[in-house]
Amino acid sequence: MQEIGKLVRDIMKDAGMEEAGKLAEIREVWPSLSANARHAEPYRLENGELFVKVDSHAWAQELRYSVAELAEEIKRRKGIEIRSVKIKVNFK
């Protein structure tokens, strides 16, 4: 039996929504990636570029320091290649 995640990815790929499926996978593991992850939320994936909103400028700076490690961990856990990360400060 196929794992549900793969089935969903296949359906989304067929519907032209592959990146939305990858983003859902990233969001699934995001809380376990780092202590900073709770102050940041991935909201878009486009051509390998991950867009993340953060609570404050301080958290944006912290996230910038760990972008390479986060991208590496996403690739290791989900097989998704992240070429770059754009960070947006989004005050709540």
C-alpha cells in the first residue's frame, strides 16, 4: 500500500500543484527543524525558493543564520531541494 503522503503528492503533481504539495510536506516537519521554527512559518514555495514569514526582525536575523541547515534538513527528511529562502517580517 502506498503511503498517503506519496499518494497526495502524485495527485497534486497531476493537477499541476506539485509545489503546493511540497510546501505542505515542509510545513509538516517545520516545527521540528529548529527552536526558531515556531517564530517562522513557510507560506510559499516557488521554483525551489521558500518564502517564510517571521514574527520580528530579530527572528528574521536568527533564521538567516540557519537557512543552510534548514534547507539541508528539509532535503534530508523530505527530499525537497531548497535553492534559497526569502524572509518576510509579518508582525502579528
